[in-house]
Amino acid sequence: MEYVCDWCPSLAARLTELILGIIGMKKRVERKILTNGFPREPAEPPKALFKKYRVDIAEILGWRVWTLSREGGESEKVVLYLHGGAYVANIIREHWNLIERLLDATGWTMVVPDYPLAPEHHCEDAYRFMEALYSKILAYSPSRVVFMGDSAGGGLALGFAQYLRDKGEAGPEQVVLFSPWLDATMSNPEIKAVEGKDKILSVRALRYAGELYAGEIDTKDYRVSPLYGDFQGLGRVSIFTGTHDILNPDARKCRVLMERQGVSFAYFEYPGLLHDWMLFPWLKESKDAVEKVRSLLKRR
């Protein structure tokens, strides 16, 4: 299924993009990536979440994992949510806001890990952690599991689903990707035409971050860049992307590859929308994406 948003970007979306350009967000993000300037500690869930939901905190291989569910009974349906941040930045308050809205919309239990990040850790460390975490989730015996993530978290969600399939292990029934980072090489020639429109990300910074995260393995290894993997046998894959995002050309490429491979997928493209717009709750496009996720999770 393919869906292209049939409205022009909202005034709020255009203003948000304008403000990001005025304050130089792209340069700020690039500088922090190149200098390892992001905080190493994850943002804590806001107090409002503890009032609305049950929040359990565990530790797996030394990394914190939050499990959020409705008071009075966890859902047997579980979303494993992986935050973005170019594999070098930790979870931020905007992620928690999105997670809260997804909880409100779906009622599914949300598992949110603080996974290993570069430059101190690399892809193979992240996958060791993911294996340990996933075994804990399966021990809970959920009836349904969905992988979900934004930006780099989307890349990790898709790559880990491919990894489980290649090992012959049961994977998720769905993979839902928000503005996913699918190719750490940033080598798609179509990116050049989009980079000037993106007010958050730069090719230079992402290539650097991708190399840090890859460590000793090739950046074209599907664990780093799932675009180079195979998409069959993963369950339904859904992609949300905006055309003012330098990751959009690879999302489009992924759509073409999935079509060729005959896999079940949903593709939602929003003209004029910026990277990770789902994290901005004041945008009608963000509300629309959450509503579409609610519908996707209803399906078998």
C-alpha cells in the first residue's frame, strides 16, 4: 500500500522548518555529531508518564530498559521502540512525548531501551544487547510484537528484524519506521537534491556517525545499513517519510526494492515534511502519523 499525503505542509510545519533554519539547527547537530557533543545519559521519562502509566525499569547487560503499560494489566501486545539519534545521541524528551502519544493511541505495552551508542560502542555491541533484550521480551510470551523506531532507531529496527530472520528465529509481525536511516553510506546520488531542504541533518555528519557506529564491519553490512539486506520474511514493513528529509531518497529506494521482492509493505510520504516530524506534537502531520500507526497495529 502506498499513501502520499494529499495536503500541502501545514503552516505549523512550515514555521517549524523556518525556525530550525533560522537558529542553525543543522550546523548545531553536525557539530555535536562531529565532536561527540551529545549527552551520554538518556532523558528520563517525564513525571506525567508515571502518573498515567505503569513504568518498570530493568537493566540488561548494563543498559536501562523502560517498560510502559496501562495500570491494572499489561497488554500482551508489545511494541519495542528504538529511539533515533544517528547512533551517537541518546533518547530525548521528544521521544518520550511520541511514546506517550503512541501509548494513548494503541494501548500496547511499550518497551524502550537505552541501547549502546557510538563512539564508545559499535554495531556489534548494539546487536548483542538487542539479542539479550529480545529474549527477555519473548520470555514475557507476548501475543504480538512490533518493532518501531525513528531515524537511526528505524535502521536498527529493520536491521535487527533481518538479523533474526537470517538466524531462523521468530521476528516481529510488523516493523514501523519513522524517517528511517537505511543506508549509513549516504551514497544515493538523489540525496544531493534534498540536502539543501533538510534543516536538521547533513551528509557529512551522518557519514561520520555511520562509520563510528559500524566499527570494524563494512558500512554496507545490513546490520549498519539495512537497505543492503533482503526484505522478504520480515512481516509487514511500514515507512513514514517526508520529502524535506535527506533520508527520503533511501526510503523511496527501499519502497522500490520491497515492490520488486513482492513483500507486504505500507509507504507513507508527506510532501514538504522535515526529518522526524513525528516528534513535534503540535503538527497535524504528527497526529496523522500516530493515527495511522494505531490503524496499522489493529491489523493482523
